[in-house]
Amino acid sequence: MSDIKKDHSIGAGTGAVGGAVAGAAVGSVAGPVGSVVGAVAGGVMGAKAGDAIAEAVNPTEYVSHFEKNYRTAPYYSAGREWSDYQPAYRYGYDTYGQYRGQRFEDVEGTLERNWNEAKANSRLGWAEAKDAVRDGWHHIERAMPGDADRDGR
């Protein structure tokens, strides 16, 4: 499998998972069957969004960019390692596809509530992680046609 195809598969898979979770949550209002239907529909739509993002921003290059630059970012805290920041950048990548078309500030409360589940082994609390998540989010947003910032919202 070529690196480009693998990167698109990663993007589609990430989008599918995010979409399935969101779809299941929305579908849960209709009960267990609604959760299943919502998860399937969300997964399909999420995969398409994830693949589109992977075309605009190669996931491997995205990670490499931030791994090389996180220590020079204005929000970097001395003594923190890549393993602390990597989940924040991944969260920015994953959630951009989930909330595409919305501004970071409009979904920040939701992102904050879900950070503890997404942070894996990161030692960063939301207050420290937020700017890295936002940086990752905006990195993708700048590469996507018709993003929220360029639409004047």
C-alpha cells in the first residue's frame, strides 16, 4: 500500500470513528435501534469527511510538522514532551473533521468536556492542551477549501 493511500485510509478511518460516535449519540434519542442507525450513518459520513481532510492535509505530514515545531510554539510548557502534546494535535485533527464548517470557538466547550477521554497518556489538562488543539484545528482549516475562517464567520 502506498504512503498516500495509507494516509487517506487513516483519515477516512479517523473520520469514520468520529462520525460513528456522533451518530450514535444523536441516534440514541430514538433508542437502541436509533443508536445503531446513527452510528452507521455517522460512520459513512465521517469516513468521507476524513478522506477529504486526508487529501488536503496528509496525516503523516501533519504529525511530522507539529512534532518538529511543538517546542517553539508560544503555548509550549517547559518540561513537557511530545507524548504530552501529540494527543492534543491528534484531537485537533480528529475533531476538525467531526465539526467541519464550524468555528473552533463554537465547539470549544464540547472539546473541553471530551478532552479527558481523548488525551490518552498526555499530562496536559485542557488549559494547557487547548492552544495545541486549536493550532492543529486551524492548520487543517487553512488547507481546506471553504473553511470557516475564509467564509468570514
